[in-house]
Amino acid sequence: MTEQPYHHGKLREALLERAMETLEEVGVDGLSLRQLARDVNVSHGAPAKHFRDKQALIDALAMAGFELMNSRIQTASEAGGSLRERFVGVAKAYVGFALAHPALLTVMYSTKHHPGSSTELRNTGGQGIEIAQAMIVEAQEAGELAPGDPATLAMVCFVSLHGAALLAAGKHLEGIPVSDAIAATTDTLWAGMAAGVPAAQSR
């Protein structure tokens, strides 16, 4: 086997990229540092320079997953359009990520909530909800949403969309298209958060 030369930092990226693919193909139990080394064509000991063991690899996968997801959510939150359209965009970004990476999503949250998780991972794992919370505050200040605790409302939105994403990933939506499920969920959430805003003001 001719080993693939990697510049500094590139091997770690290649290993993580292949690990994400493997995770979706065979699950977390199928992850192996030796197999990853074979897959990216390096010596079996090369991954140890970046991941001391399988748990370190899983921790890194969780971090990389949250960073990727947060980037997509942030981009959606900053897109053009009304506040409601941006809210729907964030929902689509989250559910889309969940559908594309269901096994990774499970690893992300299980690792984040593990007693031994790092402060960095917990903080990174909470950024998505913080983005949603900031959007809710913006909409409240604009008079489009009624007063209410933004942190609680953001968590309710997350719970609802996470549930929809898991059902969609498991093909348990009973024939309802994912786009319809997202639309119904976001319509319900927005209407609930806007309740109490005078009709003339909410338009």
C-alpha cells in the first residue's frame, strides 16, 4: 500500500470526513481508527497523532458536527427576507442537517450531554439555540412576536423541530412530506409565539 502524504492538519480533516461517512454507513460501533487509516491510505498508527482513542474521535466528530450545523443555521438566520421567513429558513436548515446526518446528530447530542463532555463542546452545542433565541428577541422587539422568555421559547422551538427531524429521519411521518411537516411546525410555533400581538401590529 502506498501511503497518502498529508500536509499538517489535512490528515485530521480527512479522518474526520471519512469517519462521518462511516458513521452514517455502519453506525458508531463500526468506527475503527485502524479502518479509517486504511480508508484514507495511511499507516495504522497515523490517526493516533490526532485521536488518542476511539472516544477522542467521537468527541471530535461531535464538535465537527455542531460546527457544521451551526454554520448552516447561522447562514439561514442571516439570509434576506422577513423575520418569519428567516425563522422558517433556520428550521429548514436544522431539519435538513438532521436528515443528511442522522447518526451524527445522535452522536452530537449524546456526547454533548455525557457527564465527561468538555465545556467547549457544550458551548458549541448550544450555539444553535442561541441563534434562535436572538432571532426571537429581534422579532419581539419588532413587535412581530409577543413578550415571553426567549430562552424558553427557543427551547420549545428546538424540541418541536428536533422531534419532526427525528420522525422524518426514521420515515415515521405517515406519508406527510417533510416540507409540509416543517411548514406546519413553523406555522404553529410562530402563531403561538405571536399570540397577543395586535393584528395590525403583527402584519
